[in-house]
Amino acid sequence: MSDLRERLGRLPLERRVRFLSLLRAGQDDRPAESPTRRERGDTAPLSHAQNLLWFLDRLSPGLPTYNIVLCLRLRGALDVAALEFALATVVARHETLRTSLRELDGGPCQVISPTVPVRLRATGVDRDGAAERRAQARELAEKLAQTPFDLGDGPLWRAGLFRTDEDEHLFVFVVHHVIFDGISAEVFTGELAELYGASVERRAPQLPDLPVQYADFALWQREWLSGPRLAKLSAYWRGQLADLPVLEIPTDLPRPPVFTFRGALERGPLSGEAVTAAHRLARELGVTPYAVYVAVLMTLLHRYSHQEDLVFGCSTSVRGRLELESLVGFFVNMLALRVDVGGDPSFRELVSRVDRVVREGFAHVDLPFEQVVQEVAPVRDLSRSPLVQLTFLLPERPRAVRIHGVDVDFEEPQTATSKFDMTWQVYEAGEQSSIDVEYCVDLFRPETVRSMQAHFARLLELAADAPDQALSGLDLLTPAEHTELVEHWDGPRHHRSARTVDDWFAEVAAHDPAAVAVSAGDRSLTYGELEERANRLAHLLRARGADREKLVALCLPRGVEHPVAVLAVLKAGAGFVPLDPAAPPDRIAGLLADADPCAVLTVTASAAGLPADRSDVLHLDRLDAELAAQPTTPPARAGAPGDLAYALYTSGSTGTPKGVLIEHRAVVNFIRSAQELFDLTAADRVLGYASYTFDVSVFELFAALLTGARLVVAEDADRLDLERLQNLLEHNEISVIDLPPSVMALLEPARLTRLRISFVGGEAFPGELVNRWNAVSRFFNGYGPTECTVTMIVQECSGHWDSSPPIGLPMANHVAHVLDESLRPVPYGVPGELVIGGAGLARGYLRRPELTGEKFVPDPFGTAPGGRLYRTGDLVKRQRDGAIVFLGRVDRQIKIRGVRIEPGEIEAVLAASPGVRQSYVMPWSDSRDQRYLVAYVGAPDGEVGAEELRAFAATKLPAGLVPQFVVVLPELPLTPSGKVDVRALPDPDAVARGGTQIVVPRTETEKVLAEELFGPMLRLDAVDVVTRFFELGGSSLQAAQLIFRIRRRFDVEITVADFFQDSTVAGLAVLVDRQRAARLDEDELLDLLEQMSDEEVERFMGAREGTGQ
């Protein structure tokens, strides 16, 4: 038995499957009979495999995706007439080569022609030089290969013969996969060689009669695959693939709403030693080399996608009968094989898991992939193939072909198509072995594919040497890659002077004391006045216990008092902690209890929320006499750059506020970097917009006051009224702003003639926002959590942007890494957690040592100033130019029906829709615990509707990312920091979201579709008009039949792609009405409208407007 297993293991996968299927034919519960020749006419049903390809052709017509190309380089004295005879005889022998696929009575069928004319002539190529002529012949061959077939117009093959030299030709045979497969290629070339030789030698060909034809197989297959056999296979695959996730290979480009099939082939090197090692390991583990290669690929995909539940496709033959072995035809089935890589297994264990999955899959190979899809019922999505997005093959090298008097070499033409996101193949050919990847060029760039190939080869080498190593211990990156990712993209190292913020301010104030430092409304203070007032208050605070490492709370209104208080606290040696006077009293009390300040500064108008029993509250508006008695010079103190400057409270995922402690040196480093980055001068006017409890206010305050510029404070009335804010910016000639994108989207940048710097961050935004603002200013996208002193990653956004820009690269004296769960660097383009460090890093959390230790970790790479890193919890990826792209929060990822969703991607698309200024996407569950995507959009003009936005999103996003429900608001509620206030968003309207009741037809068109077409086909008494066809239980074949009936019932042209874009009754009704409306003149339209309800009129006119009439 072990000898048999070893011999089987040496067989290529295709031959092994054929052997096992033949062996199995007599051992299971199959009936003894085999396909036999049937009495039939010139039509026959499609086989199950053909049915799938026919449907895919209807879905994306006019593409050469499933063209198979055979290129034979023929050297020697070629008898062209004999080759033509051989080709004609092969065509006469095999009905598939005389078959077309046509749609009759709403369904497809095979139509077999009795004869097909075959004419083969040698076409000369005219370039000079043998190499040039060969290249020209290859170009002509590729043109033949890239010309699509019309499946209804046979024959579904074409042949060309190009003479490149006196005794050299290139024979090209292009055939559609729907009538041909890999074994067919062996049959075809073998028969062609035998018939050619027989013709030249003037003898009878030695070919056996064909007992059956492909149409006989198709008829037999439909009879054989039924009853208990079908039920058993269906039950297996339903259980095996239940709740199957979508494979999320990180892409370089946004996934198009419809898969394009545009592809390329990247051939990567694989050493002969690696192939030998794979076979050695396979023998050691008692499995086939195929299982070893798949285990390597699963390890690679796990590291790239961070998924533990993976699926790949395996194309395999389903001939399995001696009668079918010599037929030309399409006998291929796709297996969706699911591999669990969870639990960090050893590579040995993973190989065992793969081997088990592969063997079980082959044992259940006979259920056609189309029916597997129907049984599993995944979310139908035009942007990707169902169930399988990546396939792996271990193909045989083409068998040598011997033709009488002619030397034959196989050539492989360049591919320009891709059937899946990726198709991986390992070709074993000694030192010429390779890892070939066919990939979709609208998803991946070639350098990414090359990196993945190199990582595959590295993992194979490491795993073969140490199969008992856990997957996490296999280092994906080479040492050179690791060094580049860890060190190459650090921020520049600049020496910063060791001083405190208040010392720096004193220097600036002394330079020009008469310059205006801060203004708010009709009040202002010069630098001299600000210095003097801050010094007086600092003395008072020192008398009340303010000192190094102590906190003073500030509960102050927006105005000139706040800068005075901040500077006074710093001059006293303490750190400030701002409070929002409008916050609930319980929150204020809780923050005060946690911060334990030595004093609280407020004014009477802002003191209502403070606890009444505190004795340390100082009302600045009641201290005039006491302050006047204090010195105007700063208090004497021995401050240090490492002293505490401020504490800001931020709420985490638990909702419990935590105080973030920032030191003077962090503020000094940040402001110096900002001055250099923005070219700040004393002539600038900086807007003070941010809430004092938000760290952007630190930038606004000190970017102005440590530069000698003017801080213009937006008071509460200005922040709440956008027109007032716009006027404030204009009248005060503001030159520097840092605003939330949701606010910037509502302002008019063209009116801001003095604006120099637009700084934005904190949330995702579309490229359109950049384009509006960088037309009048330098535009910067910034990133920085409170734990890293405002901002530490920046991208200047010049030029035109079609999408949201990256957050950029670290500022001076900072590092930023993209790491996996084990804090290891991930490759370019692969999502990971953003982990940052440097001079701006916070000290930690106030009185939260455990949390500080969890989030602030030792730097394992030894490159971060300060030796620590902060785990942000933000999901990002790094581009090859080093720039970091923000993807969202790790804890904000959404998964619906196996599809992993980044809300930011959807929000950016919706925000780019005309009339929309804000967007926010979140999951919502109904009473049946069904999860949906709900989008909230802010549309100030109220000229955009929910259905219009869904339609817009459907043109930009895959179907799985289009929100099921859209709620349109005049504007989205914001928190004090300018972010969307999720808690204030309204619950989706019961009608819009469908509630627990189905939505019944509302128009005559919906009624016809639901009651006459959907209902009878799906055997439903009632049809929910907003539920997709496949969610109602429909299959691909039923979809094709339904489209045919819709066309006939309404006399409209609905394509398969239209159907997949929105297969609900409501969506199809809009398409039908749109086409019908386009054909009506004014009188006919008026007659129709008079018969409609108001709701029908609204929907119908919306459809007519969609026609542009």
C-alpha cells in the first residue's frame, strides 16, 4: 500500500485524479452503466460545466477570458495539405469542434453542425531577420488568441499557420474552453500528429473509433447526477462550505464594481533545490507534493490576509470513465477547498490538514461547481467570482509530440486575461521550474505579485527545512526586506533644544511684545499682555499648590482667558487638563476625581457643571484684585523638558475616559516640526477652532504663540454657525487652519484669499475635498492619536486626487511601523496595525499602569527615540513609496456574510457623490438578527435621495459594499472634536430598512415582476421587492431564464450584468421603466401618468430622468 501511495504521489495531479476517478468508478454506489451513444438530433443540453461558462459569457460578453491557445513551433519540411487534412479529420471525429451554444426557449443548448469547412493556409511574415519574423508570428498568434468567440456562432475554434522561415512554421489553435480542456489538448495534438503522419505516409490512421460524443455525456450526466447521489453530494458541500468567508488578499487598486477579467502573467523563479525539497518533504509526510505546495500558499495567504479560514480553487478532471478518455470536450470541475490555518499549527500539521481537505474534495468531485454555488448560496457580487477568488494548479508539462519529419516545440503565448483574482501554478522542470501567477491587473501591480512569489519561495525553503516549526515562526520577509521596512521610512532625525514650552513662549513674547497674540470676538491680547497676565496667574497658582507633576484643571469658555490659563499653569510648573464646560456634570465630576488637580480654573458662566463641594475652584472673573497684587515676572522654578505639560482625556473602546500625559519636550518637538513643515512666521494668523479637550487645540495654540503669530479664536457661536465661521475666516484673513473634513466640506475655500495652510485629519475624506482646498492653499493630511502629541505622520497633497490621500510619512524624530499581531513587519500593501514611536510619544496614561504597559511597548527594533512604541489600534498599509494609507480602526471592521468591509472605503465613495458633504457607514441588525450596512449622509441642499445614492455607490463599489439602507440628513451630528457623533444618529426608518415585514410591490411593474415572474419561478407566494434574487433562492440558470422572460414580457433589453448589479424586483422595475419611458412621446407619457398613484409617478419619473430625457 505504501508503495502504491508513493507511486501515486509521483504522478502529476491531473493524472492522479484521473487514475483515482477511474478506480473509484467500480467501487462506489454508481450504476454500472456508462455514457452510451444516444439517439438524438442536432441539439443537446449543455453539460453542467458548460452551463457555468455559458452563464459567465453572458455576464461579461465579448471577452477572450476562456480562450485556450495551443502554439506549436514546427521545424522541418511541412506538408501544409497534410496538416489541413489532419485538422479537418479531427474536427470530423469530435462533435464538440462542430458545436455552438445557442439560446432556445429561454435556455441554452448545444447545436451540432454536421460539417465544418476547414481551410488552412501558410501565411508568410515579412519582417527582416529570423528573430523578427518569429516575434511577428507571435504577435499574430496573440491577436488570434485575444479575439473573443461568439458562443452562438460556431465553430468555437480558429487556426492559423505562419511561415517564419523556409522550413519553420508556427501553428496556432485557439479554442473556447467550453468545448476543450487540458486533456483535450493532449487528445487533439496526438490525433493531429497521427493523422498528419498517416497522410504523409499514405497509410490508414491508427485511431480508435469514439464510442460516445460529448453530447451523449451531457445527457448521461444530467440523468446520473440525481436522486440520493445528488442529495449526498449536495449535503457534503453545504456542510463543508457553510458560512464561507471571502478571501481578502490585499489589493493595490480599489476593487472595481464588476470584475474585469483583464490579466497578466508573472513568471517567478523557483529553484530546482526547492522542488526537490518539496518532493522530499512530501515523501517524509506521506502526502503528495501538491499538498506541500498548497500548504505553503495557505501560509502565505494567512500572512497577507490575516485570515485563518481560507479557501482556494482546484480545477480537476471529471472524465472518470474510459469512454471519455479520448474525447475532445470540457470535462472540468472546480473544487472549492477550505483550509483551517487557525491555532498556529506547525507546517507539518498544516500539510496534514491540506491533504485531508484535498482527498475529501476529490472524493466528492462530481457535484458541478455551479450547483455547489447554488447550494452554498453566497452573496452574489459582480466584483469577484463566487466562493473561489484564487486557484492553485500543479500542471503537467505538455507531452512531447512527434510529427512525421517535423520537430515540434510548444510555445506559451502571453496572457492578457485572468479568470480569478489570482491563479497560482507551480511548474516543475528542474532548474527551469517556476511559480507562475496569472492575476487581475485591475487589482494588483506586478511588483506586488513578484513579492508574493518571492515570499512563496522563501516559505517553501524554510518549511522544508523545519516542518515542525509553527507557522508564526516562518519569517516571511528576507533580512533585506525587514531592514528596509523597519528603518528606511523613519522620520528625519533633528536635534531639538532642551527647553520648556513656557520658556520658549517667554522668548517669543520678549521679541515683539506689542504684536497681537490672541483675539476672540472684540477682545484681544498682545504678547506683552499675555505674558504679564500669565505670570500673575502663575504666581497665584503656585500659592495654591501648583508645581511640577501636578495638574490644574481648566473649565473655561472659548476666548482669551484660555491661553492665559494654559501659559500660567505651565509657568507654575504644573500641567493643564482641559474640561468641557458643556459636558454633563457627572462626566466633569468623574474626570476631576480621576485627574485629582490641585486647582480648577473657571469663570462664573462656565462653572455650573462643576461639583459644588470643591474648595479648589478659582473663578478668574472674581480674582482681579488678587491677580493685580501678583508679580508680572515669571515665578522662579527649575523646569525640565521631561516635565508634564498637559493631560487630555480620551475615551477608548470601553467608553471609560483615560488621561493621556504629554511632556514639554514632546510639544516642543512637534511645534518645531510644524514650523518647519508649514513655513510658519509671525505674519500668520492661525484659527483656533478645535475643542479645548481635543489635542488639535494644542497645535492651534502653540503653532501661533510659539511663532509670534496671531491666534484667532472661534467662539461657540462661530463654531455652530457655518456662515459665521466662513465670515470669521475671511474677515480675519486666516492663513492657517486645522479643521475636521466634515467641517471643511461645508465651507467655501475660494473665498479665503489669505489662506496658506490647510491641515486636516481625524477622519477619512474623498479626493474631491483635497482638490477644492489645495487649489487655494497647501493641503496637508495629518495623523496622530492623542498619545503622540497631536500629529506625527503627514502627507502634503498637491495635484489632483481621485481618492482619499495617504496619511504619509513620519515627521522628524518619529517612527511608524505596520506590524502584525506578533509585532512583526508586514510586506508592502498588506494591512497591519500602525505602531508608532518617537519624540512625541506620551508618557502613558494617568494612574493606569496596566493599560500603559499594554499599549506602550518596548521597541523591538531599537530605532525609536525614547525606546518605546505605541500600539494605535488603527489599521493601515504601507505603499511602496513608504507612504502609509489609513484603512480604519482594527475594531471598526465589519464582516457581513463572510465579506470583510472597511467602512472608510464606502464613506469616501458616498462623500464624492454630488450634493453629499458628509458620510458615515455602520452595521445594523434587524429583529431577525440579519446584519445590514446602513449609510448616513449629510446633504445640506436636500437634493439627493437614498435610492440615488445607492445607485451611485453601485457604480463605484462591489455589490457587497453597497449599503442596503441610506439615511439622508441635512448634516451629520458631530462631537465637540468634530467627529461624527454615532450616538446621535437616528435609527434607520422602518420603511427604509424593511423592518421585519417584506416590502410588497408598489408599482404595476413591480407587481408583474413579483407575481408573474419571480414568484412562479422561485415558488414563492409573496416576494420581497427589496431582497436580491439569489437571497430569495434563485440560481444562475434560473437568473438566465428570468432575464429571458423579462425581455419577452416587457420588450426591453436587460443584460446579465444589469441583473447582477441589482437583482431585486425594485431595482429591475426601475430598469424596465427606464427603458419603457425612453420610448414614450409626451402624449403617451401623460396618459400613463394619469393612471398612476403618486408613488408610482415619483418612481417612474425618477426612472425617466435616468434616461437623460
